[in-house]
Amino acid sequence: MNRTKYAIIGCGSVSGNRYFNNLGAIPKGRLTAVCDEVEVRAKHRAEEFGIPYYKKLDDLLMKGDFDLLVTLTNIQSHFPINLKALKNGKHVYTQKPMTVTTEEATTLINEAAKRNLKLVAEAADPITPVNRTIRKLLDSGAIGKVAWIRATCTVVSSAINDNWPTEPSWKYKKGAGPRDPGIERLHALTALLGPAQRVTAMSGLNQPEIVVRGGPYKGKHIKVEEDDITLLTLDFGDSIFAFLDMVYANQRAIRRPVMEIYGHTGAICHLSGGGPKDNDFVLELYRDEPERGIRGWMKVDPIPPLQPDPSPAVAGLVHAIDCIIEDKKPILSGEHARHCIEIVEKAIVAARTGMTQKLETTF
């Protein structure tokens, strides 16, 4: 089998929970190197998998034997790492968001195109079972024309987790903020409805300082530099709208549907099942067709995952490897990621100015 060699940069909490623990679900890929500025983390993973490790990106690019770089570092470092990898002839699969700004995203897209390289970007929501199932329902006309969507990406703040394993300050610095929780749901929304045309929002900083609750950095005070509450409304044209909350919640009482989609003849409700995998969800469909004797809620069976392990991170990496091997255009494209990044950028502008912002990018 033609297996794609890939290296991982960033050996912190995200890589452990989502990647290193699931490498068996990536049969077409082979991990050949790891890199982390915290040497002990890189060394630990290198010993676990019997591969070389590097502390610096330049050394990884110069000495590592790989074709695809998997970027799992903090948000603020995504752009320079991804750009350097592309300039060194490496395909890139990057954690979300791909960059902080729309301009940076365009730079990566152009660099990848110039060098005929694959640029694949999380979030992987568009190819997960739940979103593919919703897409199938919408395409089949199960709820008629979509009217509006209410979605949430309110997540528990890392600092208040009981045992967060790594230093979380970067999640509260410039460049993170609403981009961290919000991008994921924006990828899902736009995969279902297509590119948005306009955005308006309210946004602010509710808690200027947060104290780490547990783990090795327990008690550390962190100054919050970005908005921690952003509420936005999207206009998709043809009188189709979506509302999304993007909140870094400083408490654990989060209980709500992930997404509700309302159409002319029914509705879809996506409820989280509370498990660690993307298939740990409940999807319900409401049909209102009294002439056929149908009125009420029913559960929907999900589409099977694209690979044995349905976790979104693994799905995205498998997709990136398939795109390289088969030389096909990614569904999780840089253009899609850029559009979601622009939405967040323009949402903050809308909140500051009180003026609805027109979106320029598409995918």
C-alpha cells in the first residue's frame, strides 16, 4: 500500500486526546517524526512510536522524512508554521483555525496552489457522520426549504477543567478568543448552507481574568485579551439566516442542542450524546405532514463514518492523506477555512461598529 509519511508538530493535550491515541485508524498514513518546543513531550511520543523527534521546526523540515505536516500547535503559531512548511514543499493538515486573519489564509492558499500542494484545514465537521446525515436530510427535502438555524459553540473554558494538562494561557491571548470555539460550528453551518453573505454580531469580554482550576498550573491567574462572548447572526441570502453563540464558558453548566434547523415542513435537532466520538449524538427529525398522517419527532439513524474511528480529527487527517494519494481537491479546503476565519473577523468589526458587514470570500 502507498502510505503517506507525516510528521506531527505540537505534542500537547490536543494531539494526545485526538491523534496519538487513534493512529491505528489511519492505515494509509505512517507517522515518521514529531516536533515540540517542549522537548520532554516530543521525546515521550518519539519513544512511544520509535521515531525521531525535533525541538525546532527548522530541524524537522531539514532532517525529517515526511510529506505531510500535521500542525497541532497553538492558534497564534499556525500561520508561520504552515507557511514555512508549504515553502519547504510539504503538504499541510492544520488544526483550526488555519490562521488568525483572512489575509494570512489567502497567503497560505496561494502558496499551496503555486507549489501544487494540498492544504487541508480543520474543522472536520463537514465530513463527520452527523453533518453528512444532516446534509442528506436537507438534500432530500426532509424539512422543505430551510428558513433558519440556531447553533451553539459554547464550550467549557480550558482553565476551569479539573485537570487541564498543559499551560492554557494561549487560549486567552490575542488571536484566540472566539476563533477557538466558534470556527468549528461555522464550518458545520457553512457546509450545510454554503457561503454566508453578511454577518452582524454583539461581542465582548465578560471575564477579564481567569484562574486555572486544576492540573499542573492550578491557581495561575491569566489575563484574558480577547472577547469571550460573541453572538452572531449570518445572512445566507434568499431569506435564510443562522444564529450562533461562540462563548468560552467559565462554568460547566452547558446543556443545549448543538444545532436546530427549521424548515417549511419540519425541523432537525442535533443533540450531543455526551460521548467522546462524533457518533455519540442524537439526531431527531420533525415532520409536519398531516395530510399523510405524519406529525411529530422521530430519531434518525446516522450515516456510517468514513473510517473505523469516527472522531473528527482522525476523519480530517484520513481525508488529507486520501487527497494526497488520489490527488483530489480537499473538501476541508483552505478556501472554506478562510471563509470561516473572515466571518469571525467581520463579526468582531460588526460588534465594534454596530454595522452589518458584507463577506467577500467564498469556497
